Amino acid sequence: MIRSTRVLAIAAIVGLLLAGVVVDLPDRPSSAGESRYTSAVVAPTAAVNTWFCPGGSGPQGIAELTVQMINGSDEAHTVTVSVLADGPAAQEPVMFPVDIGPRGRVLIQPSERVPGAQWVGAMVEANGSDVVVEQILTASQGGVGRSPCLTRVTDRWVVSNGATRSAVEQERFVVMLLNPFPDDAVADIELVADVGRDSIDGLVIPAQRVVAVDVTDEVTVAATVAAFINLVSGRVAASWIQIADGAVAGRGARTAPAVPGASDLWHLPVAGVGPARRDVVAVSNPSAADVAEVDLEIMAEDPGVEVSPIEITVRPGRTVLVDLAEQGRLGGIGPFSVVVRSLAEVPVAASITSVTSAVDSTDGGDEEVTGLTATGGADAASRRWLVPAEVPDSDRAASPGGATGSLVIVNPSTVGIAAVDVHVDGESTRSVEIGPGRSRRLSLASLGADRFVVQVDSSAPVVVGRELVGLTSRSASLGVAVEEPVPISSLR
């Protein structure tokens, strides 16, 4: 275990994060496993879809889990929910049906079905592709994190950027693993932190159970930790939770699916810079031997803006962090998205995290909502997306203006124009054209009511992201692709 006596190393890394642009994390031990890859895009495109919500805590824990199920169609749906709890041995999940009316929305708290469980997850089985399932985590110290549940399981996952400075920043970093199968799964987890390396070998995820790996207990006082999860047997769904309450880390909760493997090309649609905003792109190289030369390309909404790429080198088994706030070339360019491109066909994993703090607008700054967000990258694009667009109950009650935030649509093609229609409650509300290699940001407040599902239909494959802003929290995520996604690398 890495001990808290490495405080001086932490201070040095924090200084680099605040003053520099790139942080190159330590070596990760090489893995002898064969490289496998599963698309990162959540895509319920089958006739029957199972959603996997790796979960959160019970009501007495650090991040209470709520599962949200939204029906984007004009027909009622009945879904089957299975609640999985933590525990040392296999146990049958608690199953029950849930009815969702046309254009309806249902919230459940899985912990109510398994009283006394410390950690809970859920599976939701739905007919058709019009039901969208999300997990919402409410942090005990305040703040809300949310992300889509997963539509697939796999045997390899990457989490690029967590932190465990519990003493000074009140940080907790937890990796959630859900095993939906009737046989136990076994995982090896490699932890690569700024203070050194550690590993958890032979971790058993019992059949039909969830396991919460509190990385804070394994790697203490780390400013950043990457987790490489390799299943020795079985497959799981994986997500992660970051809790913080500090001057550097910000205050709130963020959650996101882990990245299921690696790819040559990623799109991060929700990115930005500002006086109170710090967005950090994390790029991990899972390879044991190959160096990845990577460009971070900036896709500005303004067609007249061209920005030179940010060039980084990611050595085998390492993670590089790029702080966009420290990139002077991004100041004043307006809204943008980020493309992460590996130039030598060495697959990498990419994600983005964001911290915002309040700014006094009377001093000339833009007013910001304090909060944390995390978004995985998209390696694929689709012609049809569904995006839930509403703020949490606690924020909506105090904010009569309803949903705020942005819908971000990216055209990854280098040659074609995407003609996009945006629908709310089945009615067309906006039509836009997005040029090749460009993004378009639409205000959610201009699209509909307090709660709604946005449907995006496009003439060409696009990537869709969402940023929600409540009174006391922010969240960001990719949308849900409901037409078969295609790899971005195959588009021209």
C-alpha cells in the first residue's frame, strides 16, 4: 500500500497541476493480456436491451444511488428492474416491474429494496431503444453526479483520472464493479498514481453482486490515480465515483462509466475554458511496449477559428493530463470540443474532467455554478441520439427557470455537412447544419420544458454530449446512441 508519508511528492504534483500544462504519471506495470476493445458509446440498439448501472452507496454512504428511467416514445413501457447489492457471496437479485408512461419518467432508489446494503447497483431490462436509463449519485456533503448506465459488459476497463487527497481535499475515489452473471468474476486492478504504483490482484466479484473498490484505502494522498482493470475471468460493468470538498479539487460529486478499452480516435464534445473553470483531458496508454504520439485537436464552433493541436507523448503504461485552462491558445475562441487522435495507431483511452467554482459576476467574470463533472470519450458516432435534459429535483425546486445547460453536437466528418433536426416530446424544435470538423452548442433552456428528452436526428453520423447546470451542481455526459453507431475512424 502507498503510504501518506509521500506528502512532499503530492505537493510537487499539485504545483505542476496548478502551474503547468502536462503531467506525465508514473509507469504502469506491463500486462501480458491480449489487447481487446469494446466501443465506449452507450447504444441500446437491440430489440431487448439490458442496462447495467454499476451503482453507488445506500442512504448512509458517500453517494446515494438513484436510478432514472425515461421513456422517449409515445407508447407506455414496462421494464424489469433487478437490484444487486454488495456482499461476500452470490445472491439472487431483487426483481420487480416498473411501468413508464408515454414520455414518462420514473425515479427509484434501489437501496429501498435491499435495506442495510452499503453499496447497490441495478440492471434494467427494456424492450426497444426508446427507454434511457441513468444513474444519479447524491453526495453526502452536497452535489449531484450523473451518467448514463451501460449497455454492455466487458473484461477490460480504464479509469484515467481519480484522486485520493482525503485529508486536505476530502477526496474519495471509488471504482464500482457490477457482475450480472451467475458465476463469480475475478479482476486484477493496477493503480498508477503520482506517488507510485500499487495493485489489487485476484479481486473476486461474486455472482450477481456489486463490489465497491475504495481506491482511497489503497493509494492514499494521491493527486491523481489511474486504474487499469483486467478481468482474469468473467465480465463486469464498471463506473467510478469521485467525491471532493476542497480548494483545489472543488466541491461535489462526479461519476462516469469507465472506458472499455482503447481506440485511436476519441471525441470529447463537452469542453471549455473560463475564469472559474478547469477542464483536464486525461489520455492513458494501456500498451506494455508502444509509445503513443497524440494530438489534441480543437474543434471550435466558430468556423473562422483555427487552433493548432496540442501535441503530447504518452509512454507505455502511462497517463498524461492536459490542463486546458493553461493553454493560452484557447482563450477567447468561444465554445469548442476536443478530438484526441493517436497518430501512430497506438490505441489510447481518453476522458475529460472539469471543476468549476463560483465567480462574482460583478467583478467582470461569468457567473459559474460550483461543481464537478466527468465525461468519457466517444469513439463512435450515430445518426440518432436520445439525451435526457433535466436538472435534479433539489435544484429544480429552487430554480424555477427549469433546465439549463447545453446540448453539444459534433460532426466528426472531414468532408460532409450534417443536417441535424432536434426534437422535444416528438416535436421538431430546431434544425441546424454543422460543417465538417465543427461543433454546435444549443441552449437547453431554448428547447423545451423543465424535463424532457431531446432526440437528435442527423443526415450523417454525429456525436452528442450534454451539460446540465442546476442551482448547486453541474454534470456532463455523452448522449445515448439509438441507431447502430459507426467507428469515427471509419468516417471521412
